[in-house]
Amino acid sequence: MGNTAMNAPASKPTTASQTHTTCPYCGVGCGVTVQHAGQQVLPVSGSLSHPANSGRLCVKGSALHETLSHDGRLVFPQLNGKHASWDDALNIIADKIQQVIHTHGPQAVAFYGAGQMLTEDYYVANKLMKGFIGSANIDTNSRLCMASAVVAHKRAFGSDTVPGCYEDLELADLLIFTGSNAAWAHPVLYQRIAAAKQQRPDMKIVVIDPRRTATCDIADLHLAIRPGTDAVLFNALLVYLADSGQLDEDFIARHTNGFDVALEQARNDCQSLQHSADLMDTDAALLLQFFDWFARTPRTVTLFSQGINQSASGSDKGNAIINVHLATGRIGKPGATPFSITGQPNAMGGREVGGLANQLAAHMDFSGSERDRVRRFWNAPKLAERPGLKAVDLFQACARGEIKFLWIMSTNPVVSMPEADAVKAAMAQCELVVVSDCMADTDTTRVAQVLLPAASWGEKNGTVTNSERRISRQRGFLPPPGEARPDWWAICEVAKRLGFAPDFAYQHPADIFDEHARLSAFENNGQRDFDLSGLIGLSRYQYDALKPVQWPVSDQYPHGRARFFDDGRFYTDNQRAQFIPVNAQLPRPRSGGDLLMNTGRVRDHWHTMTRTGKAPRLAQHRSEPYAVFHPADAAARRIHAGQLVHIRNERGTLLLRASLSNEQRRGEMFVPMHWTSLFASNARMGTLINNDRDPHSGQPEFKITAVQASPCTTRWQGMLLSRQPLHPLPCTYWAAGVTEQGWFYLIAGDNDAADFVKDIQPQLPAGQWQTLSDPAQQHERRVLLLAGKLECVMMLHRKERFLDRQWLQERFADAEISAADRMSLLAGRPAVHVDTGNMVCSCFQVGSKQIEHALHAGHSTVAALGQQLRCGTNCGSCIPEIKALLQQARCEVAL
């Protein structure tokens, strides 16, 4: 298949070139500068000129060049596991869509996308589905991320408008993190805030989170409230503001509606300060301190994220936050705004083009006039008449056999969706499942009949929009491997085969962006928030050179607009903001166990690890899936730190490593979201999540799941290092990660260690083995050498875990194993061994014991440790852990 409009230049450059692009991870939207010569890519750096990060990158962004290998890539179309041509694959897709529409109607066709897609990909997918197939059954994993914030914005403002900008986070005198562990989830933005706090120590920072997370490192106050009681908190704050005379009466009167009803509802829920504190299970004095700070601080920003959105009442929680900002006039002003930050790099772009099932493009919806406007602009007589199925409902419709054709693009719902096993079973009920992905083997590609090879970061060309509405270019600098193609191209090719060629005749992403901009301006005249009229008609050169800019971009705002609502004008029918009465009910009792499971991100991994799982240094900070318990909860269940534990409810069972922390509330626990069937034996947290969801947004409840926990008894545990991937492994538990020369596995079994050795033997090459065995202790140490080089190391024992594997990993790089090292291999360490400890700083590979040694040598501040070891001097994500080690050392000295 030929394609003249691909991302890479026709000929390879002979000298080093530089490309400015955008990071593909979180919603901060950092600029990345890439130096490359042909397909050789040098270590990336942050773009100094990009307003989002000004040169900063977190450890994930700094490792982007380490994730560009073609290992595991899907490089050609597949039909039922066999190599196929693009023509055959596209024809089968188009024929099946036509057959399904003819037999069952357009509502039997569905599409599921992702905030990983570029805006141009999103635009053509939405246009094809809603405009020409005639079904609004196109939803996205952004439904799992920020759909509740969208509802809150639209109910309050009349539009899905993020009012503020990143500068507000630095200008605020009071910054509130709620439902956000930004230190790990949005690290560059967090470091901007930390720098502002350092420059202005009087700046107050409050963290509202059931857990004490790394974000609390810079907090003046941490409110560890009961999960799900955020709306109680902000309703109680609204009552306090009214009772203490801290309302902006003029703003309320001139620019809002519904205040009295919202306040009355808040009073019903929050009868007194102590009553509210009891509902939240927090200290009333701390609550009063927070309320007092809020009341006395005009420049206040409330930053909220998944802890608010991923809830069965997420929309109401968002509106409870917006209510207190409207009540004090703290919106549209420098340093004063409610601020929803997205989890994904282009969740905002998906909202712009109508990627959610209940939206149309350009921030329009299914109201009569707006639907008619989009229909006329697209010349789309089959435009969907009503909203489609949201994510959970969409997969349930698959299970019932109502969806016959499903196309999944750039996401992994068999891991990330609630009731993930049910989602997997539901997909099996579809007559045809198509998956477009850059990786050949994921939990989701395993249940698809058609696989389409997609271009990935570094190969794709288009735009993304970050959490402050800033549109940035994502530019390709590498040719896609094999037959991989951009998503927009594959969608358009299917559209042409369906008979819509004139409407999908794009030759380049710039053509799609231009149509996107023209639709935003169509019959707008300043009446809609989303307006790109100032970017209409860009040439390909101008599109390629487009600098980061915040929408709207129009005659009124030719250089973009930093803040909305500074003029007191909203996008409701009467141009007034709407207070939403919030009934702050406590989360309902949960069946399934006596612990509440919370979920979230770790510092160095992203989503389901298809990209970060390729970078060896990103696998070291958290090497295996884990569960965090309060020590008292662990003791009551006879769970010890480092022990394997079963986490279960009626939907399934996870097997994770136990971690104990006093910073975890009692009766609750935490599990990370990232591990899949490709990286662990049984750690897909989505299998335990039920399908409770917000009635307005459809966003699932990921933060409160009832589970049971019990210890898992194994006869042996250990580790295995190999040049070649070996998983899945024939043992009770395994967790995998990449090294510079191969793979590591942390393993455990309930059979004899010798039996595991026998079972794994067929997966290993024949060669010269060195062995040391003690069956009584389940002790097996085996080392395989091939042509003098290390091929495999196996360390099994009844008690030891062999966590310090650095020296062994380094031996895989040796051209030949020395005689001295041969003597040490079975011991697992050299004769003179320096244990660096658990990884703290991934950027510079600094372990906890290295930091402890430096502390004992007198380097007793973060700055001194950075000067000595470099830890904390790049992205800063490890600084909270460094400070914890400093505090621990001070406590030991005091004792």
C-alpha cells in the first residue's frame, strides 16, 4: 500500500537533525526536543521554549528515547493471527460494517478510542461514526479519566471550559490538591508548584487525599478524609463561607444563578463543623484551619483530578468545588480558579472533537440547533440523532450481542475497564473486533480478529491539547516500522471503502486540522468557547511550524487566551454561571470484603506499560505489582511486609506483594493500575472493580472497591534473569521487567523448586549450567553460560527474595565471564559487594543505600545529596523519597 503523506521524510538525513515534539504521557503536555540522525535517536531533553515545561522533563519523559525499539511492535496487518495485506484487512472491515448496518442498523457498530490518539485521528473517527455511519457509539478511555469534570463544567459554565492556566498554579496564595497525587501523576507541573512554593514560602498548600502521598511533601496541611466524602468537604466549606461573611455577594448577584438552592442543600448535608468532620473521619480543628485559609485567601486554586472524577458521584464533586469558587468570585482571575487536570496527553483534544459518546465535534452536543449545524457543515445526512453508549454501557451491549462490530484504537480495555474479565468475555460476543495498536501482544489484541499496525510516538504527526487548553504539535522524526500507518489514514481508507471518499479525501494531518478549525468557527461568532478561527487556512509549512497556543485563537484572541470568565460572561443561555445543588451522600456500603481498595499510578510507569515497560530504568523504582496496607490491617490478617497476598472479591483475585505504611488509612489499601498479563501473573486491578458509575457522566468508580486480603503461602521464592523473554512462567507468581540485556523475573511457587526448574527447562537453551542445590531448603541456584557469556541466572530459596540483582544484571553485558565472577555467580554477588538499595532516583540510578551512606558522610540536605550523587537534580520526582530518608535519619539520630 502506498502513502505519500507519511510522517517521515523520504530520504534519511545524513547529519543530526532536531525535532520539537510533545510528550505522549500525562496531561501536562511537555515539549520534548529530539536529536536524531536517521533512526539513531540521542537522549531527549525538555524543550526550553515550550510554556508547559520550560525545559523540564520527568523521568518518564526523559526515558522516551529508550522506548523506541521495534521489539514487540505490530508491523503488518493480521487476520486471525496471520499476516494480511492492508487491502485485505481494510476490505474485511468495510464489508463487515456494511453487513452489520444492513442487517442490524448503525447502532450495532461501535468504536472505542483513547486519549493517546492525536486530535486529527480523533476527528476523522468521530466524523465517520457519528456523521456517516450514523451511530454515536464512539466512546473513549477518557470516559475513565475526566468525563465527570466535563459534566461539572457544562452544568456550571454552559460549556466544557477549563477556566485557568498553569501560571495560576504558581500565582496562587493557596493551592489545593484534591484527588491528585501530582508528584507522581503530573510531576513536571508539581515541580513548577514546588519551585513557586520555595520562592514564596508564605504560599499555602493543602492536600486532600485519603493517603499521604508524595504530593504531601510540600503541603502545609494534609486532610486524610474518608474516601468519597469530597462533596461533604466542599459543601461544608460553602456553608462556612456563607456563615462567616466571606461570599462575593456582588459576583453572585451579577454573574450567577441558583446560589440559594445550592446553599440550602449544603446546609442540609453539613449540620455543623463537627458533624462534617465526623462524616469525613477527620479532625475538626484541621478542617477549620483549611476553611479559614480558604476564606482569607482571594488567590486560591483548587486542582482536582482522578480522585474526584473516578467516582460514582464525580460530577457532583466537581460542581461542589466549582460552587465554592463561584461563591467567592475566584474564577477567571490570576491565581484564582477551579482547575481540572487530565490524566492523558490528549484527553482535552478528544473533548474538542466530540470523542465522547454524548458529544458532537467542536464542543457541540445533540441539541437540535447544534446537531443541525454539524450536519450541515459535514454534509452528513446520516448524522447520529442521539448520544451513544458510554464505555461501560458499550461493553455491556457487546455482552448482550447488541454490538456486532467493535473497533478499538490505541487502548487496552481488557486491563483498564471495570469488570475487566467481563469486558474480555463481552468482546468475544462481537462478530468482528478490530484493534489498532502499535504493539502486537496486549491483553486486548489477544481477543481481536483483525489487528492493524499503528504508528507510534516519534512516527505520528498531528496535534494534542494539554490540561490548560494548549495545542501543541506532535511531530514525527522516525519512519514507522514495517507497514505501520497513522490511525487517521486507516480510518479514512475504511471510509472510502464505505462510499464516503469525497468526505475523507485528506492527504495530510494539516488538512484534517484545517477542517477541525473551520468547524469550530462555523456559525460561532464568539458564542461558543472553542474557536480556532485564527488557525484556519494554515499551509502545511505553517502547520508544521505551529507553536504551542491556548485556544481560543480568533480575531479577539489572535495569540490565544490564558483565562476564561474574567469578563463574568459564561456560555449558558443567560450568560450566568449556574450553582449546582449537591447532595453530598456518603458512598454506599460495598459488598465483597472488609477493605476498601483504592487505585492509581506509580511514579515511573504509564497506563498499561506498553511504552514505559520497554525502558529498563523505569522498571526499577517499582519492580512488581504491590498492595499497600496499614500495619494494623496487615497484622489483623497475618500479612507481613514483602509477603505475597491474595486480594479478592466476587469478581476475581489478584496476587500482589504486600507493602506496609502508616500513611495508608486503616480499613483501606492501595493497588497500582499498570500491571497487565504481559508483566505479571495476576495483577490486572480492573478485574476487581465493579461497574458502579456516575449517573451523569458514566465515569466508573475506581477509588472505592470492597475486597478481602489474605496471605499467600508459597514454598519458595526468588528471581530469574534471562536474555530472552520467558513469560508466562510455570509458577504461582511472577512479575517481569526489562533489563539492559534482557529480562528479570521475581517469582514464587507452591510446588517443589526442583519441579519449577524441570518445568522451565524446555523454555531455556541448552548450554553449560553451574548448579548448587539443597532440596530440603527449596534451594536452587543455577547459572547458564553460552560461549562464555551469561545467558540465564536462577535463584530460588525457601526464604530469601534476592532483590539485589544489579550486579547480576550487569554481568549480562560482559563479553566473557571472568574466572573470578564465575566463582561469584552462584552466590549472586561479587566477593566485595556494594548493595545500592532500592531504586530512588531513576534518572541517575541512585539507590536508597547510596543515599544513606552519603547521609552518614555528612551530606544532610537534599541539595547536598544532589551535589554529591546527582539524585533529585533532574526531574525532581524522587525528592519526596529523599526527604523521607532524611527524616528517617534524623529520627534515628534523635533516638
